[in-house]
Amino acid sequence: MALDKDTTELRWRKSSYSGGGNDCVEVAFTRDGAAVRDSKNPAGGALTVPAAEWDALLAAARTGELDLR
């Protein structure tokens, strides 16, 4: 994982469940994986992860592995 400051060329998107505010994370897909940033601070850089780690995160979220309850 790396914090990448130059993400100007990426195409960012928010979940349709975000409610339209600026209180969520945004994701952009890169050629090697994905980048995630805070929608309140888009110039603050992004966390980039390889494709395999992104896929593992999504799989864990889908199965409820990340639920804190």
C-alpha cells in the first residue's frame, strides 16, 4: 500500500448509497488495483492498493467479515 499524492488523472466515483454529501470515501480504479480517498479532502492524497488486496477487501465486506457488531 502507498499514499499517492498524484491522482489527478484518475476517474473517481462514490457509492450511490453515499447520500450526496461529502462524508464518504471515493474509489478510482488504476491499472494495478484501486485508489481510495476521503471525499472531504480530495487533494489530500489517496491510499492505493494492488488488485488482489482490493478484491480481498471487497470479498470480506460482502461476507460480513468486517461487521463490527
